Amino acid sequence: MTQPESLSTLLNGRRAAIDATLPAAGFVAGWLAGGRSIWAGAGVAVACAVVVSLWRLRHGDKPRAVLIGLLGVCVAALIALRTGRAEDFFLLQLLSNAASALAWAVSIVIRWPLLGVVVGGVLGQRFRWRRDPALLRSYCLASWVWVLQYVVRLAVFLPLYAAGQVVALGVARVALTWPLVAACLAVSWWVIRRTLPADHPGLRHPVMPDAAGRLRP
């Protein structure tokens, strides 16, 4: 299998993961510096999100994706301000991880693995990869790694959230973002490489059936 790129390269995992940690770290830092003021934490978090958004736009990210990220931080800050509980800044993240774990698991069961959808979209293949039985199988197996990622986060976040451990939630958010995403990308890439046939041309070249039903690149 000829594969010059990794999933981390294709999906730009490092930058996305680092971007996601800054507002959360900013919230905790502002909350502590402001004498446990949710307003201070929210202000720093939103400021960090704005800086990250401007940086992402400057580096060519799509405005819609940037806006969604900024809105997510604003909503998280508003939830904490509304409830008066600093730990609720992380509530949206908890719900997002639960929904993501469910969505990825369902996608595998119905044979539309989200890893294939994402990578196929990045490579401009649309859904041609689904006509390649070997590639479809590999995407399904590798997608279970992503389900596990979200389950691990929930297993760590839920007890901390229930105990109101704001600082620990912030630390866990940083520790379980880039390192966990990096591990997830590496392991799912390993699964794909191990499960695709040795003569498969790779992710960029799905093997399609011809008119006679024979597979061809």
C-alpha cells in the first residue's frame, strides 16, 4: 500500500486539537485570576477564542468552521454565566463527546463510518470509497478507535464535572485533547494500514468494481 501521508497530516489534527484547548485553559486561568469569577473566566475564554479564530482565518480555514468554533466557546461561556456554576463551562463539551460517541458508533453499524466520510471529503472523493470493500472495512474498524476516544473523555470528565472540579476539568480538557487526538490518529492510521491488503493503492485511490464486477483502481 502506497501511503505518503498520515491521518494526522490529512486531517490537520495537531492544529485543531491545540486550538480547542486554548479557550478552556483561558477560562480556568481567568476564573482563578479573577477570584473564581465566572465573568472573568468567560471573558478570557472568549478573548482566546477570538484570537484563535483570527489566526485560523489568516491561515486559510473556512469561515464557517471558524465561526462554529467561536460560537461553541460563546455558548459554553453563556451556560456558565446563566447557571452560575463554573464547571458548566464544560457542559457543552460533555454533551458533545456523548453525542459524538453515539454518532460514530451508529455510523459504523450502518456501514457509513464517519472516518471514511471525513477523509473522503478531505480528499475530494465524496463517497467513492464506499464502493471499495477493503477500504470500507478498514474505515469501519478504524472508526471504533474514535468511539473509544470519546468514551475515555466521558469517563474522565463526568466524575470531575459531578464533583465541580473546575481546575481539574481544565487540565483534563488540555490533557485529553491534543495527546488523545494524536494517539487516536496514530492508532486509527495503524489499523487502516494493517487491515488494508498489501497491494491496495491507498486512501487516495479506492478500488472500484468494473462492469464485470471485478475490482480495479
